[in-house]
Amino acid sequence: MAIEASKAERSGGRIRLGMIGGGEGAFIGAVHRLVARIDDQFEFVAGALSSTPEKARRSGRALGLEPARCYPDYRAMLAAEAQRADGIEAVAIVTPNHLHAAPAEACLAAGLHVICDKPLAASLDDALRLQKAAARRDVVFGVTYNYTGYPMIREARARIAAGELGRIRVVNVEYIQDWLTTALEQAGQKQAVWRTDPKQAGAGGCIGDIGTHAFQLLEFVTGLEVEALSADLQRFVPRRRLDDNAHIQLRLAKGARGTLWASQVAVGNENGLRLRVYGDKGGMSWHQEHPNQLLWTPYGEPTRILSRGGAGTGSAASRATRIPAGHPEGYLEAFATVYTEIAAAIRARDAGKRVPREVVFPGIADGVRGLRFVTAAVRSASRDGRWTKLG
Amino acid sequence: MAIEASKAERSGGRIRLGMIGGGEGAFIGAVHRLVARIDDQFEFVAGALSSTPEKARRSGRALGLEPARCYPDYRAMLAAEAQRADGIEAVAIVTPNHLHAAPAEACLAAGLHVICDKPLAASLDDALRLQKAAARRDVVFGVTYNYTGYPMIREARARIAAGELGRIRVVNVEYIQDWLTTALEQAGQKQAVWRTDPKQAGAGGCIGDIGTHAFQLLEFVTGLEVEALSADLQRFVPRRRLDDNAHIQLRLAKGARGTLWASQVAVGNENGLRLRVYGDKGGMSWHQEHPNQLLWTPYGEPTRILSRGGAGTGSAASRATRIPAGHPEGYLEAFATVYTEIAAAIRARDAGKRVPREVVFPGIADGVRGLRFVTAAVRSASRDGRWTKLG
Amino acid sequence: MAIEASKAERSGGRIRLGMIGGGEGAFIGAVHRLVARIDDQFEFVAGALSSTPEKARRSGRALGLEPARCYPDYRAMLAAEAQRADGIEAVAIVTPNHLHAAPAEACLAAGLHVICDKPLAASLDDALRLQKAAARRDVVFGVTYNYTGYPMIREARARIAAGELGRIRVVNVEYIQDWLTTALEQAGQKQAVWRTDPKQAGAGGCIGDIGTHAFQLLEFVTGLEVEALSADLQRFVPRRRLDDNAHIQLRLAKGARGTLWASQVAVGNENGLRLRVYGDKGGMSWHQEHPNQLLWTPYGEPTRILSRGGAGTGSAASRATRIPAGHPEGYLEAFATVYTEIAAAIRARDAGKRVPREVVFPGIADGVRGLRFVTAAVRSASRDGRWTKLG
Amino acid sequence: MAIEASKAERSGGRIRLGMIGGGEGAFIGAVHRLVARIDDQFEFVAGALSSTPEKARRSGRALGLEPARCYPDYRAMLAAEAQRADGIEAVAIVTPNHLHAAPAEACLAAGLHVICDKPLAASLDDALRLQKAAARRDVVFGVTYNYTGYPMIREARARIAAGELGRIRVVNVEYIQDWLTTALEQAGQKQAVWRTDPKQAGAGGCIGDIGTHAFQLLEFVTGLEVEALSADLQRFVPRRRLDDNAHIQLRLAKGARGTLWASQVAVGNENGLRLRVYGDKGGMSWHQEHPNQLLWTPYGEPTRILSRGGAGTGSAASRATRIPAGHPEGYLEAFATVYTEIAAAIRARDAGKRVPREVVFPGIADGVRGLRFVTAAVRSASRDGRWTKLG
């Protein structure tokens, strides 16, 4: 192996982290805990891991929390931790979508930094209220659009910002999976149940769960806002209550056009998030399942295979890189980068400094955009695809 | 190498072929001549290769035609050949789009078989008139949607027809190129000039040139008709007169939905025709630039890499296959298969027999569908993407 | 589509071609006939297609030869054609390996140009005798190492010759298939029978059939001769009489080292010919099953995907290119290029001119090298891998 | 996302870990610390991170160790920690190769579990002595051949053990990089300096650094021991003192044959570890840079793309899997799996139980095999490739 030590190792003490949600049987909570450990920036010390007090306690102890810090609900956690000299400094919120807003507001009120899973809320109203609340507090608010942590996504973003693709013309993003091909929710599969239930998931099914990732990624990478969309949403599985496939046309700032395709019934696709961007000077293509490569084509020249850690990658990517080229980093490392960037922001904020420019992570504005996207898509689809502004 | 002789060799004499268009400097005419030779089913014996008589003569002689059979225009060719005992039996029409209909009608009137490049005509009206004319004649009329000749396209079509994907839900077809990224037509590049000129190309630019291929391929493979579409057409290059990028949403028979993306400004893509189809039992993916493979996923099982000539491929594919697996066949062979299928139809027709079921090639109905597609797309786009029926 | 007419179209009359071998049930004969048609440089007019006279006649007539030119054996063909004003000018020899040398000598004696399938002969002695015979005649002698016809192989060769990879250090070539995984020859499969029979195939099984292709390709592309080798040959299938897998280490000119792996028992590989070359300034990789791409890496820069017809390819490749980038050319086109280059050489020779530098095709020297390779490999393997010179 | 919580979360307290080596500027030490955190099985509490006491102290404190547990050398660490109730239970040894054996022996003598980076030692004698020492102690000894932690490697191993490929015939492993293409060591690059110095690295350069990984992986996956080898080692960079490229032929148990290619001068390859195995019933291919896929071909059937977490993968893979299919796990997760397996073994051993069968990690026997491989390769190469037993 060719390269110097990981630069991701911590300097300074760990940030004390509490968690809301993520108890037994949860998926994304375990992911948050794991990725918070990767760069050793956080110490998981307290939790209100379930809305069922007994389960909350059992989950916390299984994870090695002190018994006293396994709380029956988040309000109890916030109250008790506020009394401790070594109380939590930040909170990860990993509940189902409709249970993001209330605890997030409570954390803000308690002056804690917030790391909230996406989407930010189950409705645009909730999201906007949260945004206002956050604006009044001098805390860090991260929303874990985790795909922003991939080094080659950083590379693409930096190159586009530098004008390497010229004026952007066409953006194509797709996020296709197949795990909801059958009526899993009717068989009681937990992840399927809440994601297809409008009360827990909000108005968007597939568009909320993964469409928002695709949407955020394309705005993140191109630096262009989507201004309007025309959506065709489908529910292919009988008796499913929310969309499981979505075809959306996009009009972006500066005359760019695009399409977004999200599907959870595209058999043979596991987690197929793919982004392609074309400008008048070049084009690019990136695929989440092989995230260490980025295809880059200056117009009139051969396509380059840029690789994480490899020749030709710049500081934006290397900031998010732990190990040398050819040693694949994956989903967890990208997610960890979001945590580590948030840690950097927290340290800056706590030191009374501005967050440095190079610290990049999705925040509450991205969260609000996500809800605007879902809201507009549902409205457009209900009007037979009428072009609808995102507001 | 493992396998028996090519089955594509001829039995019986060659079919005498004339050509209209395709003289000096033409691209597609040379392709037609080449692919007509591959399986030795046709003999190119006469031509009206240019609308400029001197150029027509020079082109013909350069290609080894007898001087007497290098005609100054197609009417002269049809008249003279009709007098010969060894006169032409079939005609390939390879003129620009707006010059397909008139010679095709003349050939039909002369009782000749017709092989017409796509799109069938520059307008739907012309196409419909031609369809009526053909219906009155007992001749073969092929339209060279050449991508139908790929063995793995045949394989996909046969498997879908057999129900292997179950009920089709989602179809995604894209055909993206980058050769019109800049204003080539303003620099006088011949291929660009006529393709971006409404008078010669018809109402569709990119959608006519390559969108029709994508459209025909998806109907051919899925066996489903597109019923309505919503189109967003763009002209990204300043002063370009026809679309160079198109985003189209589709509603197909039996509740399937789809998208079609055609672009000639997607930098880094050469001839990126890609088709993906998803049903409730499985999914598939095929990419024209690597045409010998077909990804096939029965739901709940690993993806298979089916290969031309390889294990698991059936008679529909092997009919279109010349050489063993691993010895790549490409664009020209697929195109040649269209010619060879047309030859089989001609032989059957000339023998007074029905064309056998297994002989498959695109005909005038496909050609008319292509014009319906272009017409509906242009209309929908002019109405801000209103859903528009194909009629 | 973006580009001008195929440049491969003929100027001048076709070269009259006879064929020895390649009758009913043969594989490679049909391929030769097909590829000879592709660029319209040859006209197939006579044949001694089988050593069984009746079969020879039947095969010839099925292919449309005049009855008088379906000869019962090659001597009869040479004698009769010599008397015709329109007699054959060149002969394709497509018999099993051990039947190449005698007819080739007879053709030479008759002053005919020869296109001989590989390997040149079943023994080095035969090959050397043939080489001497050819040296005395002013005719063209091509050996159909068909992989040399791929445009990206031409591109690689030209770039290496221009020094782009610097001093070559390591060469890795593999040619792996799986069609002899089981004892096909014991089941009577015709292609397997002769290829595993020392009397018909010569001393090499897998190394003769496909190893020679790999060997020739690496010398062709790198421009370096193999000086010595160390071979480990295996026969994995019980009672097989010739090698079905070979591991060979190579020492090349100028200090380069390499390995060659040939296998016909590597399950999952169809026709896996792959070449990688590394020098002190760069590296490259090419794979026959996706022949239109060439990976090219200048040291310290990102890898480029060079594509046939695409940006950055030079005249050596474009000479062998018929259609635009993204429209895949395959095995048959590459093979046709060998025929077309031979045609160019024949035209030059017949016009009393030097064969132009840019006309490139494998000849009798390549054929002799192939036999040296097989001979050295068998000898080395019999001595437990002792390093053995190629002489 | 479709799946339940990561099963890798800890039950029970963390194992207290010390580290020898891995201070400022080290690469692999940081990797060990990171991967030890991933599944939360270990707590890094003490270190002798450098042979320079001041640097050892500084490094330890930067990493958040208590000052008292930042030791100036490993002997001091072992002595002091033995006195603590909360003393270390296991030690990670991440020094250069020649400094593995002595501290490992000292740890064994102290009754501590050992996690040693590979290769086990700089000489076979050292390795054998260590093996004897370990045999006398009831501790766990892991050697971090980290590639064994990849889920699809586990899958391949389990399938081969179950006979799915039949009798193994041919194994092909390559591990090719390009980072030593130029004389980095002469420019003082730290990683290059020690790896090309026989005193620090031992007798093998490239074969020791990466060849041993390739060797171990092929034995691990196939379950077959290499019995003899024939090696050709090269030093392409002027004045380099150890091999930078190696071509090795292998004879394995049960008649299998193979080749191993290791290179650090193959331009365009980053960390190209690739394994292919062929038996009489099937074949497989795996590539480290895209580790979540495994190509699997039952003879006579289409190739399957098996994916980590996807359909058709079994318990051996899922044991090493954290997150759902399509969410790529990479190098660090695979490495973490080695740590987590070692943790499971430690917990079993400490509980006085047998290590369960499903707990799989490379141990001292693998380490010794690695040295046998290097020793035999160097000897064979010095005798012009004579076949040499591994002993």
C-alpha cells in the first residue's frame, strides 16, 4: 500500500452523542451508530431508542449504554442529559419520517446539535417549521443525505463548480431498487410497512424514501436548483398505498433540463443510484454501486476513469478519502464522512468560529428542498403531470 | 472454435437489388450495400445513387455497376429495369427522410419489393399514404430498424412473449449520443445539415433520427404499444432548428409505464441505445454498445449474463447468430440480419407461400408507428407536455 | 450517425478467389467466405471444398459455384483454373492444420496468392519448408491471425511503436475458453475431434489452436519477439491426447517478461482473449469480447477508455474501421480487415508496386513463429518447464 | 432499504486492545485502529506506537490514549499493563515485517491474544519459532490477511468446499499495482523505502508485500495447498533491491495447477487482486476492486452475478455482511470482519469454549505458509525457475 496514514483520525475529544429511535430491529439506527464510530469523532452515550420504554431500555443496554442513560423517551433524555456535566452534545434522530420533526424541535430547544435522518419530516409544513426553529439557534443541523459523502461525488461537484462541464444542459438521475416488487408490506415486513404507510412516511412512497436522495444528489452535484417538475407516479403492487415507481421531468435553473426516475419495483436492481450530467463542455457518469469510479469526458476527448485516491482527483475528494486508490471505500465510509463533516462543523461552532468552507454536509435547507420535491411531485401527478413549481 | 458452419449461407440464387440514394459521400447507403453482402442473399446490380445524374453515374461505376445500370434518377431505373429479363427484384431506399415516400410508392407501383431506411417518411401523412399503397401490392416492404437484428434483442423479445418477466410494469429506453454537442450543421457537416433541417428531416430532430429507433425497439421487444406520451423537447445548441434532446414519458398498453430519453448532446456517449424492462416476475437490461450480452433477472434470483450463442439462449436468438459465443457480432451483423430476414420473406412471397412465423423484420406498420411517435411528441411538447395519444 | 461513407468499398474489380477445404459442416471455411465478401474485394468462384469428391461438388453447388468449378481436389482445381482466362488469382486454405502445407506449396508453385488459416502447418519443418517455397515466389502469402484486424489492436500497436508506453516491462496475454471442459471429442463432436488429435492438429492442442493466436497477438502488438519460454502444459480431461490448458512464462526481447495462459477448460469463458502490456511510461488492457474499447493509462494519469472511431484514435485504427464509434464492429469485421489488407497487398503486387507500409497483415513469418512457439512449449513442458529458446 | 439491523453490533463488553507500531505517519496502524472500531468489539486503550519514545507518546496522546498508557516501547507496555486490572487483553502488531516476531513472542509470553499484520515475519525461521511459541499458549493468534473478510470471498470458499465447482483444475490469481513503477524508494517515500529494503521487508519485495496476500487467498478459497512452484522474479526499476514483479506457476494438491502474478509496476492498476478458479463443474471470478460481486458459472449454464447480500448467497457470506445488497461494503469492512472474527474467537477462548466452526480468520498457520511461499519463490527464481517444493 502506497500512502500515508488516514487523515480522518480524531484530534480532540469525542463528541457525546445521543440517539432517538434505532432500537431493536431498526436498520438505519445501527448504521448511524456504526458510521459515527468509523472516524472516532463521536461517542455514543445515551439513547431513547424506542417509543416502547422496556424496549428502549433493553436496546440501550444491549449496546453497552449505562443503564441510567437508556431513556424511555426523548423528552426524558433531553431533560436528564441537560443536568449532567458530561451530557450529550448532539443527537441523532433515526425514527420513521413522521417522527423526525417533534424530537428535532425539542433538541433544538435544548441547544443540542442535531443529526437527522432524511427526509427531514413527513410534510413540508413540518419541515418549514423546523427550519425556522433551527434558524433561531446557533447549532449545527445535519440531514444525512449520505450519498454526498462519496469522494467521487465530491470530485464531480468540485469539477462542475469549477466549470469543467461548461453550462449544464441535461441531468439524468435514477435511483432504482427492486425490494418492493411484491407486497412485502402486506406480509408485515417492518421496513416495508412504515415506508408504504402515508401516516408514517408522508405523501411520498418511493419518491420520499429514495427519490429525495436522487433529487438532493443532483442539486448537490450540479449546484442547480430544480425549479419545476412534471411527475407521473405509479403504484404497481395491488393495494399499495404510496407510489412505488416515479417518472419525473425536471426544469432546472439556467435552462438545464433533467429527468429523475425512482423505482422500488425494478427487478434486478439493488440500490441503483446513478447520476449523469452533461454540459456544453463535457459529461460525467457515476454509479453508487461502484462508487470509487467516476467517468469523466471532456468533449472531444476520450472518457477518463477517475478513481478515488487516484491520479487527477482533487482536494474535495481527498478530504473524504481514507485509504489508497484501489482499496474500495463504500456506503458506510461515505455515510461516516457526513458524520465527520458534521463533527468538524460542531467543533468550529463550539469554538465560536465559522464553519470552514471545505466542510460540506447537507443541512436543513436540503431537508426542506426534499419536502418541496415530494410535495410538488404528488401535486403534479395528481394533475396528470402538469408542470409544477417547487416554490 | 466450437461450432458448425454459419447457417446464414444462401440457398438459391441471389436477389437482384437496386438502390436509390447512397452515392458518393453518403453514409447509410454504404452500410446497406455492405450488410446486403454479408449473408450473400442479395446482388447489388443497379442504382440511382444520386439526384445529380453525373454523380449518380460516377458513384455507380466506382462500385462496379455496369454503366448501363447506373441510372440518373429512380424513375429511369424502374423503367429500364422493368424491361430486363435480369431486372432488379428489390430496391433499397437510402435517401434523406423526406425523399423516402415518393420513390417507395414508385417501387410499389412497379411491383418491386422495398427495403426502406427509417424513418419511413418525413410526415405521418406520407407514411399513411405509403401504407395504403403497400397494402394493395403483394410485395415485401421492410423498414430497416436495424437494432431488431441483434440476437439478444430477439432473445429478450421471445422471453418476454413467453411471459418470463410476467406483467410488464416499467420500460426505460434511452438512446444517447454526443455528436451534435456543437453546431456542426452550421459548419456544413453533411450528416448534421440534413438531420437538423425540418425540410429534409421532418418535424423531429433527435427524436426522428434516433428516438424512433428507441421507440420501435421498446415496442418490438415488449410487444406493447405506446398509447400516449408526454414530451419535453429541447434545442440546446443556439440556432439549431430541431430538437437535440428529448425527455418523454410513456403510457403503454396493459398499464405499463415508461420513459424514453433521446439525446445528441450527451457528452461521452457514442451510440448509447439501452433498453431496460421490468415486470412483476423479472427484469432485463441490454446495451447496444455491448450487444452480445443480455442481463436477465428472475425476481428473487441472481442476475444472469446471457450471451449470444451461449448457454440458455433459444431459437429466436440463434436464428440471428452466425458465429460462436465470445466472437462478438456487432452492428453490421444485426443490420445484415434484417436484410436476410427480408430475403427470406421475399423468397417465400415469390414462391407464393406465407412468410414463416420465425421470419421477423420491421415493416411498414413499424414505420407508421414511428411517425405517429414523432408527431405526438412534437404536439405534446408544444403544449407544455400534455399527455397526447398516438392515434 | 455522424460519419462519412465506409472507406472500405472496393475500387477496381474483385479478386477471384478459390478455396481448399471448408465444405459442408466446416466452420472456418464459412467464416472465410463471409469475411471475404464484407468489403467486396474478393469474388469466390472456385473450390475444392472437401477431400471427398462428391461432398466437394455438393458443397460448391450449394454455395452457388458453377458446376465446372466445383473441383474434386485441389490439384484438379489448380490445373483447371490455370487454363481459364478468368481463373482464380488467390486461394484460401481452410483445411485442418496438417493439411495446410501441401496445398499451400502447390498454390505457390502455381503462382497464386495464398491466404492460409492458422496455424501455418502441423509441424515446424513443414512451416519452414513452406517459408522457403514462398520466398522464391513473388506472391502474397497471408496467414489469418484474424485478431490483428481489430482496430483497437492496431491502435495499441501504433501507440506502442511510437513509444507511448516507454520501455515494455511486462506482457500478460490470456486466451481462455471452456468448450473442451468435457470430453467432447469422445462424443464425436467434429471440431473437438480434429483439434485433440495429434495427427491432424500437430503437437499442440490448446496451445496450437488458441495459444498461437495469443502468442502472435502479443508479438504483433508489442513488436517484441519472445526469445525463450518455460511451459507447464496440462491435459485435465481424462484420455485427452493433447494439452487443454497451458501456463507459459516468457522472456522477450529488450528485457521484457511475460506470461501466456491458454485454456479450453476455464468454465464461464467463451473466447476470452485478453492482452495487457505495461511499460515504464504506461499500461494498456484490451479484451476481445469487448473489442471496441482499449484501456490506456499514461503513468500518473487517469485511465482513458479509447474507443474505435472515437476521440484520440489514430490512422492505424481508422484504417481498419468501417462505421462510427458506438456502432460495434466485431469478430467478422476484424477478420474481414485481414482479407482486405491482403487484397491491398495483392493489388500492389500485381501492379508491380511495393506493398504500402500502412498495409498490415500477418504473413508466413508469423506462421513460422507460431510453430516455433508450439515446438518450444512442448519441449519445455516435457523437461519440467526448463527455459527453452524459440530459435 | 430492505433489511434488518446490522448483526455485527457487539454483545458484551469491548476487548481491550493495545497496539505496537502504527504511530505518526504510519499507514496500516491507522487502518487497524479504524477497523477495530467498526463493529465495536475492541477498545483501543494502550500503545507503544513508535520505537522513538517521544514519538510514541505524542502519537498516543493525539489518538486520545491516557498519557500513562502511551508507552515508550512494547516491553514497557506489556509489563505495565499486566499490573492493571483493566489491562490490555489483546495486542495488534503493525510494525514493519522484520519487527513482527519479537514483540509477538513477548505478547504470547504475557498470555495476550495477538493480531499480527502480515507477513508474519521477515524469515521462515522466525515464523516457525513463533508458531511453536504460539502452540504452547492458549491464546488467539490472528494474522490480518484482510481479504479473507470479504463476504463474496466467504461465499466462494463455502461453495467450493461444498463441491459446486467439482474437482478444481486451474487457479489464477493476480495482484497487480503500479505504485512502484518509478524509484519512489530512492526519493525517500517512507512506504516504499521499507518495502524495498531486504532488512526490513525480508527476502521478498512484491511477493512478500502483496504476493503473500494472493497466495493466501487462493489457498483460503480453494482449500487446496500449493505443493510446488516455479518462479520468475524481476526487478524492473534500476537499483531496486527486491522484486517488483513476479510470475509464478503453481502445482496444488489434487492435481490442480495455477499461476500467480504479483506486480507493483503494472501501470493503470491500483490494487488489482483478482482470483479465478475453474473446476470440472464450474468456474468463478472475483475482483477486489469491485468486491461485492462474484461471477459464478455452473458448466453449461449462464454466468450468475452473485452479489453481497443478494439472492443466492449463503450463511458464510451473510455472516460477514453488515448492510443490504447494493450498499457497497469495501476494504475496511472486510478488514473489520477479520477483527470481529478474532473477537469472537477471543470471547470463546476466554469463556473456555471451542471456537465455533463458523468463526473463520487467518492464523499463524497462514502466516507460516506465507513465508514458505516467499522462501520457495526466491529459491526457485535463483535456480532459473526450477520447480521447488513449499515444504
